[in-house]
Amino acid sequence: MSQVKETYHFGIRRQMTLILLILFVAGGCILYGSIHARLQQNLEEQITRELQNRQENTLIYIRQLLMLQNANNDTEGYRQIAEDIVQELKPLGGRDFCVLDTNGQYLAGNSQLPEEGSGNDLRQALEGNAAFTMTYPDSDSMRVYFSMPVVIEERTLGVIRYRLDTSQMFSQVNRSEHLVYQTTAAVFVFIFILLAFFINRLLVPVWKLTEISRQVVRDLSREEVNMQMLAQLADSGRRDEVGELSRNFSVMLEMIGSQFEKMQADKDQIITLLGSRQEFYNNMTHELKTPLTTIQGYAQLMEADQGADKNLTDQGLHQILQESTRMHQMVLQLLEMSDKGIYMKRQPVDLSLTARSVAQALEIKAARYDMQIETDFPESLWVLGVEERLRQVLINLVDNAIKYGDSHTTIRMDGVQKRGCVWLAVRNRGKGLKREEQEKIFVPFYRVDKAYSREQGSSGLGLSICKKIMDEHNGLINVKSKPGVQTIFYIRLKAETGVRIPSGLQNRNQTPG
């Protein structure tokens, strides 16, 4: 165990130290190159400015000499005043310069200059371009050879070549460069040492957490995890991010234990769901069995009677028709419950128009029980969905309000759009729903007390189908009820904005509610 510990600790440290060293060396090289290039550029720019001034002054002196000596502005006149040029330029250029003709032949001045240096500057000057060459006799000195064409009135008369000692300037640049390098190196070394210290300090708790993780793996394999012991080991006592990591690691271990418990709870929930599914099938079987038993009973009676009792025959036919219709509706509802939600393409639907249409269609049924339906909607409430499916939801809600509401009362339907959603509510007065009934009302086959309803034969699937339809539309359906006072069913859908009303629908919006 100790050998593994040591190898891991120092291995990581060496790797990170090596990476830091490589990064620092690479960064230093890049910085060195950048500083050197910049200082060299500044030096060349300074030399260029000085040589430009020298060139301008030299041409002025030569023009004045040509005028004073009454010499022609040609190569011959230039040759005649070569010695005079040397005497006049000594204050400007010292002794280290020479006068050359257009072929580079020596005329006056320092006779050795044409052969010194690389000669690149001289060749360019003979071609008509001023140029200079930088040479380094030793590490502490620098010389510049400057050649310039003598052009008077657009005629090239010859070349003048200077040798300038720029060692002082070169030394100043070198001193500045060394100072920058030393300062930068000191900063780099300090940062490197500081980072190495923090890396070493950081890796100690990391190694500790590694050992704890190995212990966890061993304990999990034996299904024996000592959470308290591991929490104590993981706590490094630090109050920084590493300390927080250690504490979070301990919390994670506790969460692993809780996950085992959650898995057991999920297992129990699955068993419960399987039981609920079995209960669903049992309820379905019972609901389908009841009308079939009634139909079979009356069919047997009618077969035995052979039509002798007309009242029995009429009653039997009525019951058979009623029960077969109820069973057919129940089968359709069951098919709807099993549907996977693949329907027609969703389109903009004016829920306000649909709701008013539903209210109008159920007015006759409501009037049968001395009830009224009132609506309160804005001109339009646009949502995205399948109109027939949403209409089915509203019909179910209003139909339930009629069946479970008190006589001589008013059913209210109202809607509003706010905060990007469309809200629609159906309210009625009646016995209402208890809290436990409100929690189960959307469960398939659940039915409230039959005594509450003025109609019999409900399968308990209507509201569960409504919930399924709302889920398909990413909407919400819920109920609020105060027993003996009021019950409110409400739905919520995302509002559809920017809808352009087709011309065929403009007149439909005028339908009275």
C-alpha cells in the first residue's frame, strides 16, 4: 500500500512540474524572441532616421560646392570637386567616408572603405538606392556602412560611402535587453517556485482522497461501507476548494448509501405500479362484463318467452340497445386511453370560439335540469393544437358540470390570456369534491359517489382521457373544489401569438355565446 502511495504522489508531482517547466521555458523563449526583435527593430529605426538626415545634409553640401566651384552638374564636374567634397564633409562624417564614381571607383577620402564591409549597401547605392549594412566586429561593438547615391537634378553623379561607429548605441540596447531579461527571468523563477509549492500542497489531499476511494471500492465489494470512518478520513481540515472537495467527497459517500435506499424504494414503486395496472385490467373486465351480463340475461328471457309478453320484449330490446351503446362508448374510451397520441397536425385553434360552441351545443341538456350556461371570453384565445381533441375536453368538463351540479344554478365558462398562457375555467355549484377525491379524480375508472350524479352509467374514464389530451398538448388540467359551494375545473395551454385569422373564420368569431 505504501509503495503505491508514494509512486502516485511523486508521479503526479513530477508530471505537473515538468509541464510547468516546459511551459515556462517555451514562454521564456517566445518572450526573449519578442523582446530581441523589438529592440533590434528600434535600433534599426533609430539608425535609419540618423542616416536619412546625413543623406539630406550631404546632398546640400554637394549642391553648394558645385555652385561655388562653377562645376557642371555631371560626372566630370563631380570628379573635379571630389577632394573639396572630402574637406567639406569632414565635420559631418569625420574621416571614415569616401567619394566614389558611378562605377564604384575610388575618387577621394578613405581609400579602404570600398573594400570593407559586406558591400551590399554599395551595390544598392550604385543601382540608385541608399542602403546600409550592420556589422559586428566583436560582441561589444557595431559598425554601420552607409552608401548613398549622389543625385543632382535627376542625374546620378556618384556614390558616397560612410563608416559609422554605433557601438555606444549598440551597448545601450544590449544593456536594456539584459536588464529586461534578468527581470523577466527573476519573475519567472519566482512564479515557478510558487506554483510548484502550491501544486505539492494541493496533491497531498488528492492522494488522500485516492486512498479513500480505494477503500470505498473494497468496502462496496463486501457491501460494508463505514460512512462515519470514511467521512473522518476525507476531511482534510482545509477551508479552500480542496477542503470543499474533501467534504463533498464525504457527502457523496453518504449519497451513495441513500441511492441504495432509493433503488429499493423504486423497486417497491414498480411493484405498486404493476399492481395498479392489474387493478386497471380488473376494473376494465368488470366494466365490460356488466353490460354483457345484462344483454345476455334479457336475450335469454326473450328467447324463452318467444314474444308472448310484448312488454318484456320492448323492455328487453330497450335494455339491450342501452347496454350495447354504453359498452360501445366504453370500448371507444378504452381505445382512446391506449392511443399513443399520434393525431392530426396541430394548427392554431381559437379556444374562445370552441368554448362558446360547446356551451351552445349543451344548452339543451342543461335546460333539461333547469340549469343555464354562461360564457365570458375575449374575442379570441389562440392556442396550437387539435381542435376536435380540445373540444372533447371542454365537452367532458361541461357535461360533468351538468351531471354533478345543482338544479336552478348557472354553469360559468370563462377564459383569459396572461403571461403567455391561455386559462379556461368551468365552474358549477353542487356538492363538490372532497380533498381525497380531488387527488383521484383523473385516475382511470375512478368515480365519485353515484348519488352525486343525476345520470348513471359513467365508466370513470372521461376525466382521465381529458388529462391524457392535455398532456399531449403540453398543457395542464386541474380541479379546485369547496364542498357544498363550488367546483372549478381549469385548463392551461401555451398561447399562440401572431396568428393571422383566415377569412373563413372571421364570421365564425361572431357566433353568439
